[in-house]
Amino acid sequence: VVGTCKKHGTLVRFKPDASIFTTVEFKWDTIASHLQESAFLMKGVEFVLTDEKTGTVQNFLYENGLVEYINNVNINKNPLSPVISFSDTDEETQIDIEIALQYCNEDYNETIFSYVNNVRTRDGGTHETGFRAGITKAVNDFAETYKLTKGKKLEGSDIREGLTAVIALKVPEGLLQFEGQTKGKLGTAEATSVVQNLIYNKFTYYLTENKEIAL
């Protein structure tokens, strides 16, 4: 301790070594994209990107987090409903789950972005497995209850046509497992059931309470 200060936080300065890296030029778009993604995941936290050479400044702040993430992805599409979002903490595992999703009527593909502890899991994993199983069961059970499919089960791939979803988990260190060195795929077994249960229960309730959209 050398004295008192009103400021707080951590300042990190670094300079890439040209003898190690093929380029030492920072790419604005790459950094901006990463900070925007982080701002979506940490709603209410502001990120400020400044280029001191050019004086360019860009701020990222999203009070509605994943809802605004979905809106940003689907900005040029025709959504079938408002963005639907759910969040909960599993009492047994203490895994925090936040999910936002929206269907669009002109897209036949599914677009799923998944994260664990703010790290993008580009190769999916157990949380995506649970999400797909849960939403498939929820839609099929709803369809059966209202006799929409004449007793036939819909395939999961059909249910996810036109779907955009963001899945964000906070997994305690003791349960956290990744497959591979890049942390691109979640291996935590418990994530499958907790995500499946959340999306099944919450989405089933949403469909039941919003039949004008569901039907």
C-alpha cells in the first residue's frame, strides 16, 4: 500500500512480440465483436473500445442482455414472436442458466450460440444436447395435448427450423469440464439434465400461456 486512491480495478498493459507473432497489428473489428459479445452476456456492464491513434471510440452496453443479442442477430428477419427468455439456477448443482430464443419464418436453418462462463462453446456440448432434447419434448407434448399432429412425433430438426437461440451457463469450477484444449465443447454431464429441465418446463408454460403464438 502506497497511499489512498478513489479509483479501482486492474490495468494491464501488453505489447505483442513481433518475433513470435506473424502480425502485431490489432484488428478493430475482431476486438469490437468480442466486446459486443461480452456486453450481451454481462447485461448492464459497459465496455468502451478506444483507438488512441485515430480517436475512434465505441461503447457497448445492453441492459436486456441476451434479448438484445437475439434482436441483433435477427435484425433483418421477420420474427414470429417477441424474443422469449428464461433464466434459473439449479439448486443441486448451482449451475446458472440463461436462454433466449426466437423463431423467424423465412429461415430453415437453426442458429444456436452457446457459452459457458462467458467462453463461446463453438462445438456445442452437453448444454446444447439438453436444450435440443428439452425444446423437442416441449413442442411435441404441446402438439399432442392440442391434437395438432395426429399422434405423430415431430423430429427435433423440424422443430428447430428458423430458430435462433443463445444459451449461457455459469458452471461452478468443481463441475466444469471441457473436451479438447480449446474449450470449444462442454463436457459437464450435469448440464444436460439441468438445461433440458429448464427449457422443457419454461417453454411448455410459455406455449400454454401464449396459445395465439403457439398455435
